[in-house]
Amino acid sequence: MLNKLFSIFSQDMAIDLGTANTLVYVRGEGIVLNEPSVVALETVEGRRSVKAVGNDAKMMMGKTPGTIEAIRPLSEGVIADIDIAEKMIEHFINKVHKRSFLSYPEIVICVPSGSTKVERRAIRDAALNAGASQVYLIDEPMAAAIGAGMPVTEPIGSMVVDIGGGTTEVAVLSLRGLAYTTSVRTGGDKMDDAIVNYVRRNHNLLIGDATAERIKAEIGTAKPPAEGVGMTLDIKGRDLMNGVPKEITINQAQVAEALSEPVSQIIEGVRAALENTAPELAADIVDQGIVMTGGGALLGQLDEVIRDATGLPVTVADDPLTCVAFGTGKALEDPIYRGVLTTQ
């Protein structure tokens, strides 16, 4: 009862805990924080301590001395290091929440649908330790669908494809529940890795993850351009033959070739979901189509490739990068979505 009373004076918030980025939504304010899910750890005399979190930690990736390590607590959509993930969650909550006397916020956290009970309990404990009065969890595909404005509370089958940094979550939703869900261990990170490997294999050039991400963002495409080469981009890296810095030009056709394997895995995940969907729900999906969310949905012509592979209408959400965070925020604010929240 005291916690409920104190929550009146608190900033209730919703958290999208992503492999690549963590977003925080505050009741009545919207998204107030969007930072990389990265933690920099410093080891001194055998003891590890947190040196930086979020933007400050990401700036250190690939540039740290031997005593500092920049890591991502989440990998391929699941928590790889529970202790560090707890510290990261607590840091973001404290950064957003203006702690004051009689202040106990209610928090909704989005979690990957494939996360284990142990991981979910660790997430809840981290939020409670940061001063939450109550912690609710919501599955990522459900949050993505709510954020995209899909009719998840109605008896209508809807399909969402959420392409995040670590995984692609494909789900069929109806009546506040997941009728079918599958998680493909392919996302933005695997696309970056595919570009790095392609450039290394075909150009003998070693590039970093940041350069691969820039290639994907600026000229990335899921299928080769009709004119053959398409746009080009100058990139820099280390020549593996001579060991010196080098600059080359890469084109869209080459990027499409590099991304062919991760794109094919996403398409197979969508097909598997369609094959396992009940007939009545499948009939609704023919009418409603497929909605894409997540940062990976911004890959050029990916919606066309999925449309060609399935024969179904495919649309990209208005703001795919923030769909999950907005959906989690709506679940916090609107009582109609309370049925999609769990405490474990």
C-alpha cells in the first residue's frame, strides 16, 4: 500500500532493453533516453568495476587499453552477462529517474521472447534494486506490434517482423497474446559481420564494426540494384597483405551479395511462421499483411524481398527504430494493454 501511495510522486517508465540500444520512455513525456547497450569495464588488481555506460562506453569500443573492456551485456537477443546487465539497467533508470523522497516508480521492461526465467528474474531484480515499486515485463514482439498500431487486442490475426540488433522476432498476434512466435538469431549485428567478412574475403581489407554499420546504413540493400552497381561508398581499413591503412570503394551490388545470407535467414523465419499459423489467422494476415519494425527494417528493399518471397503485402512501420519503446510505453500508460503484461 505504501509503494502504491509513493508511486503517485514517481516517474513511471518503460524500458526497451535491446541488444544494440536501450530506450527509456517516461509516462507523459515519451522517449527521454536512447543510448547504446554497452558497458565499459575497468580491471584493477583483479577487480572489475563499471567505468562507463551507454554513449560514453560505445565511444571506447575498439580503442581501449588492456585494463578496459567495452562489452555488450546482451548478445543475439539474450542476456550474456546477467551481472553487467543489471548494472546497465540500474544506470539507465537512475539517469532518467529524478530520485526524490517518496519516489517509487512503476516500470515496464521489454524482454526478448526467448529469454529464460532466470534472465527475466534478473531484469526484475535490477529494476527493483533501482527503486521500482512494481516491475512488469512485456515480450518484444507484442511491444513492437502495439507501437506499430496493430490491433493486438482484437480477434484479428496480425504478423509482426521485428528485426533488432541481435535477433529477428517473428510473431502472429491475436487477442492480447502470441498465437505463434519464433526467434531467428539474425539481426543487425549479423548483417554487420557479413559485411566485414565479405570485405575481408574479397578485398583483403579489415574493417571495424562501425565502418560496417555505416556501409549498411548508407548503401545497404537486400537485393542488387537494377542498373548493376548502384551507389558507391569509400571506406577505409587495414590492408591484410601489406599491413598498412588503405581506402577502397564498395558498391550496392557488393553489399547486397554480402547480405544475402542474413536476408535469406530472415525470409526463412517468416516462412516458418506462416507455415505454422492456424488457417483462420493466416486468412487475416492475407488481408492485414506483414508489418516490419526494428532497425533492420530500414535496410533498403528488404520489404520488397519479403513481399516477393511470401506474396503478402509488407509495410514498414512509421518509426521502426522506436516502435518497441513506444509500444512498451503504451502498455504502461493505457489500461487496455494491461493484459499483455506479466510479472515473471
